[in-house]
Amino acid sequence: MSTGTTNWIVASGQIWKLYVAGAGFAGSLVCFTIALFALGWGGGEFMGMTACGIFLACATFVWLTAVLRCPHCLAKLVWTMVSTRPHSSWLIDLAALDRCPVCNRGLIRVGRSHP
């Protein structure tokens, strides 16, 4: 039985989106790491791997911005938080949300409605 203390991302069934975004950001980090080692190899991989890393990181962020939404009004919560909060705290504020900043409805359902 849920006590209502779970994070809204988990409670709304959107945690898989964070896993996909984490994989995308990890992939871009791998590209940047390979690019760094490519400098020592003397090959031409540096520019290609750097470009792939930048593209993957940007595409992942744009995707996450588009898909992580309020379950009620479908507001893009990542973009709302990025555009209204300081750069140092938007991610923490996003995880700590209990109400949608757009429609002001609760993001976590306390209990299930009976049929």
C-alpha cells in the first residue's frame, strides 16, 4: 500500500522516461570520453565523436523536455522548471514538485478511487 510519500515521477508512471534520458546522457558522456582519448590516438575521431556527443545530449534534453508532462493539463514540466527556476536548482525543484506549476493540481494521487 502506498503511503503517498513517493515521488510524483514514480507515482505518475513516468520514471521510465528518466531512465531513457539517463541512457542518452550516459551515451553522450561515452562519446566525449572516446573523443578525449582520440586526441592521443592521432586519428580523426575527435571531431566526429564530439559532434555525436553534442547531438545526443541535445536530442536527449529536447526529448525529455517534450515528454515529461503533468498528468492533468499535459504541461511540459521540464521546460516550465528550466525557464522559471535558477539553473542551479531547477532539477531539484522538478523532483520535489507536489503540485503542477501550471494548473496547480496535485501531481501525486493519494489514493485510488473505487469503481
